[in-house]
Amino acid sequence: MNDMQSSFPPAFEAARQRVRAKMGWYRHLLYYLVVNLFLSGISVVSSPDDPWFIWPLLAWGAALAAHGIAVYLSPSDHVMEDSMAGGYGPGGVR
């Protein structure tokens, strides 16, 4: 991290990290769609009676779902810190 990034407030840095995580998931989704479309085309042309592309589609889809859950459904850092601190905020005040 350089000096310019460290001058931003912690809330801004946390928001930046969340945006990067969400953009990473969308990039993952784009790769998933492009590659699996390509694999399905190969499967249909090379072996129309055996749709083998389903297996990488399902496996990668499960990984994509796990990535999405981690990005969109996991609690943010401050919620996690508060729960670990027993619900006490800064200075021990609830």
C-alpha cells in the first residue's frame, strides 16, 4: 500500500475493498459464461450424444455460487468485529 492510499479514511478503504470484491465476482461470472459457452459449443459439435460440458458447468457453477455467497452474503468487517467484541462498540459502549 502506498502513502496515498493510507491517507483515506478506514470506511473508504473498506468500501473500496467491497467494490473490488464485487467486481471480482462479476469478472468471475463473465469468464464462467464465456468459457462454458465455448465448451458447450465444442461438446455439441464433437459429441452431440454425450453432453460432457455439463460437468465443468456444474463444478464451476458451484465455485461461482460459493464466491457469490462470500462476496454478497458474508457480514462486513465492522459487523464481524462488533459480534466478536460481544456487541460493544468503540469505547465499550453498546
